Amino acid sequence: MVLGVTGASGVVYGVRLAEELAKRGIQLTIIVSDAARKVFEFEMLGGVEDLKKCGRVLSEHEMEADVSSGSAKSDATVICPCSVKTLSAIANGYSDNLISRNADVALKEHRRLVLVVRETPLSAIHLENMLKLARLGAVILPASPGFYHKPKTMEDLMDHVVGKVMDALGVETDLFRRWGS
């Protein structure tokens, strides 16, 4: 599986997702944008070092990496968090870095693509890009935690979003209490 981490606020979602996927034995290639590296400095200690414990970590500039080609097999790509810059690049076929190129590969190869968009408020341009990608088969999963499970900690809120991402990827999880349970 490929995980892209971009410069949107909420890099903690990407780290938590990587930890949970790695815990389940899923082989991960993690692509980190330059902007994400800067956000890590503001939002969390450890950052990219935490990701290195979960899989192979690449820079967005490593366009020669195997995951830039459709011949490299992967089950899915998830971009978490997904900035609206990256959303726009993917929606418009602008593969200027390894994250947007890998997402382009996922679309052209009809592989699962999940975009955990982290932006608010959303403009009409953002919504049009999301609609375009949804029509192409991408799953648009905004980082919007639910509250029906009565969260008590920030981790409960993060786990709700990460659990929903894992559901979209087809990975079994019990990170959050489901409705009616």
C-alpha cells in the first residue's frame, strides 16, 4: 500500500494510519512532501522518524521510485492528510511529484484511491475537484470525526477518522465504536 502525507494540517492522521496499517503487517511505501515535513515541525514531535518505523519512506522528489509506474503493484493509495494543492494536482492530471504521480497511477490502473482531505472551509473549486475525482472512482474522505461514539480524548477523535480510512481501504479495524454497537 502507498501512503502519501502532504502539507495539510493533520499529519498526525497520516502517522496514526501508518502505525495501524504496519501493525496489521501491511507493507507500506510512505511518500512525504516537503510541505508535510514543515507541518511536522509545528504539529508533532518525531514526525518523519515515526513514519520510518512503519515502512519505506520516500521524498516527493524521488520520481524514479517504483511506485511512479503502473507496473509496480500495490493494492491501494491513500493520501492522508491530502492538501487541496495535491487534490487539485490529482484532479487535473498534474503529476509534478511522486505523490500526485502515484495517485495518477492508481486512477489509471483502476486501483483504490482514498483522499483524506483536510481543509475548511471548502471553495467551489475544491468541491469541483472532489466531484471530478469521485466520478473517477476515488474515495473522498474528509477528516471529519464523528461524535456518536462519545469521544473522550483527542486519540478517540483521530481513531474515528483513521478507522473510517481503514474501512475505505478494506482493512479490518476496531479503532472506533460503530453506530448501534
